[in-house]
Amino acid sequence: MKLLVKAPAKINLSLDVLHKRDDGYHELEMIMTTVDLADRLELALRNDDRITVYSQSRFVPDDERNLAYKAAKVLKDRLGIPKGVEITIEKNIPVAAGLAGGSSDAAAVLRGLNKLWGLGLTLDQLATIGAEIGSDVSFCVYGGTALAKGRGEIITPLPAPPNCWVVLAKPPIGVSTAEVYENLQLHNVVHPNSKAMVEAIEQNDYFGMCQNLGNVLESVTLNHYPEVKSIKNDMKRFGADAVLMSGSGPTVFALVQHDSRMQRLYNGLRGYCNQVYAVRMLGKRNEQ
Ligand code: C5P
């Protein structure tokens, strides 16, 4: 028996850090949305009880360092499942990019195995298990658009954002999320207005959304990697309505409404950046 599951990337429309917690994590307020750039996972029942992971991407580990593997292992151990699974990942989302590719693969495994192994868990139960695997996994279990608080695992759903193009560009560097958080100087940042962003989304106000994009982690990544800052500047020059870095970076995205502007941005960036994608936000949450 086999199952195909899609694992979409996410972007942060805003990312605010409120304070550092006693457990070492940071207390966050983020507004995230899924976009139609997705990994594709095939889950196949094995004859034995092993968990195996394959991918053609040399950036994807095939052992317990892989979040998809971890997700299967946590589910199997927690519920005492005597079955195995062969996970094959078609990697389309750039790795270590601020797009939650690994977290989304893990969430897809949780949703997929819930069906393949016949577990009958709710999305809320899967999201709770997901929080143990990584801070963005709970959001990825639901998909769509949401306000995420706490470590990132307290999720409040939001309506679909105003319709527009998202042009993503990833410079050829990988960023360690842990290092970015370690180097964050909270007294030195401009905090985004999460409330105003939520209102803009609720009122379907495109320019309100553009005005309120904000990510405190830019203060670290843009300083360490000047190429990220220069892609942001180029995007503005190519006609973006608004630009922001996603997550801890280095991927940067631009918002535009019209096809012609999207094309201009895409072509301009493709001139010197290998990984450029023009995508739409996915309004819909996962149902199961
Ligand atoms: O939870 P996850 O493993 O995805 O987080 C990666 C790293 O990012 C953590 O080890 C931590 O250093 C940092 N982080 C944080 N506060 C959060 C989420 C992540 O400090 N809320």
C-alpha cells in the first residue's frame, strides 16, 4: 500500500521575538502562510517494521537527522505501532532556507502515516506530536495561514491572505536557525506589528499586509550575509510592492499583484540567482 502526500513550504509574513525563555527557546509571535512550492512524499508500507528514508537530493539525510524520519519514529514509538514505512522524498523546497522544508516533510509524514497506519488521530493530536519534532511542525500539520505563538506551536487559524504573487529568491548559502537566534540582540530590533498584520489579513487589505511585513531575525541574517540585503534591494528596484526575509533566512520574498510585475521580478532575479520561484499563497488549511 502506498500514499502520496504534498508538503508545502511556508513563508513568514511577520516574525516577532518577544523574549528569551528559561528553556532556551524564544517566545514568538509569527504569522505564517503556506505557498504552492512543495516537496512530494511517497509513503509505502514495508514488509518489516523498519523506517527508511530515500531522496535524490544530496542535502537530505537518510537517517534520524531527517525530520521526516523523526516524525515516523516518534509516532511509531509513542503509539507502539508494529508496522514500518519506506519514505521517498522528492525535494523541491530549498534546504536550510527559512521555508520550513524539513518541518513540512515531518508534518506530511504525520498526516500520511495517520492514514497509512490507520491511526485515527485528529489534526490537533498530530500537531501536538509535531511540536516535539520541531517548532514549525505544528503549523505545517494544519497548513493555510495562522498566527503562531509560544515556541511556534500555539496555532490560531487566520483567513487566506489577499491574493497576490510571492516571488521567492534563495541565495546560495545555508543558514543555521539556532545560530541566528543565538546572535539576536533583542534591545536592537524593530518589532513588527502582528496585530495590524492580522487585521490586514482579516480585512483582505493587500497594502495593509505589505506595510506590516516584518521579521526581527533580519537584524542578524542581513548583517552576517550582505547578499541577502542586496537581493532585497534588487527586488525593490525590480518593482516589488514589499519584500521580507522568511524565517531565519536566507530566502527573501517579494509581493506583487500583477502578472507583468511578477514576470519582471522573476526575470531580473533569474539573471544572477539560481533558485527563484513565483508562487501563490495557499489559502486552504489541511482537513486531515
Ligand atoms: O524547534 P527547532 O528545532 O526547529 O528550532 C531550531 C532552533 O531554533 C532551536 O534549537 C533554537 O535554537 C531556535 N529556536 C528558538 N526559539 C524558538 C524556535 C527555535 O530559539 N521559538
